[in-house]
Amino acid sequence: MKVPATAACITAALLCLPQGRAQGRTQQYAQCSGYYYTLSFATPEFVMDLTEQQAKQAAFAMLMKVNPDITSPEAIRVLGENWNALQAPLPRPLTQQGIDALRAGHDGSCRALLRQAWCDAYGDHGRSTCDD
């Protein structure tokens, strides 16, 4: 995995946003990391448009926007907290209705953030899916 930018670059980008917006955007990325990680456990039975690997890559791309050192205890805590919060209300055993309800609440907002997070994390800039 290619680490796209230094912590200073990501921190500087967040600091350019108004304080509340930077914190809100960081929380959105944190929540979306948990969302995609949750989806990774529901593939392929209940999530047919993503593979388990793609969902996990999306989760870690989102997590990198929160903390570029995704192996740090803080990053692992953030992922764990958001994953626990999102998967806790899902029925056991998992059902299509439960996954559909989760997706209805998060898919639109997380997909909007995914492109930039993915491009930054995996270095696909210059391809048609990523801005230069």
C-alpha cells in the first residue's frame, strides 16, 4: 500500500477548513471507515457490489484520512469504535434487511468521500477516476 502524504500534509489540509468543519469531516471519515469495515464482513452474501477486499481497502483509505499511521493505537481505536457502533444494531444473524438499513443511512455520504480517500491512499491520481 502506498502511503500518499505525510501527516503534516493531511493535517494542513484539514486545518484549512474552518475548525468545526475540519472536525466534522474527520468524524465523517472515521465513521465511513467503520461503515466499509462493517460491509467487509457482509460480503458476498449481503453486499454484492463490493468484494471483501474492496470494502477493507475502502475502510483503510478512510482511516488514513483520519490518521495516516493506520497501525497506530489511536487509528485502531477509531476504527474499532466506529465499527462497533455501526455493527451493534445489526440483527444477528445478519440479514439483508439489516444491511440494507445500514447502507441506506451511510452509503450516500460515504461514497461521496470515498473517491478522494481512495485516490490519496492508493496513489491512483492521474487515472480517470482520480483528480491530478
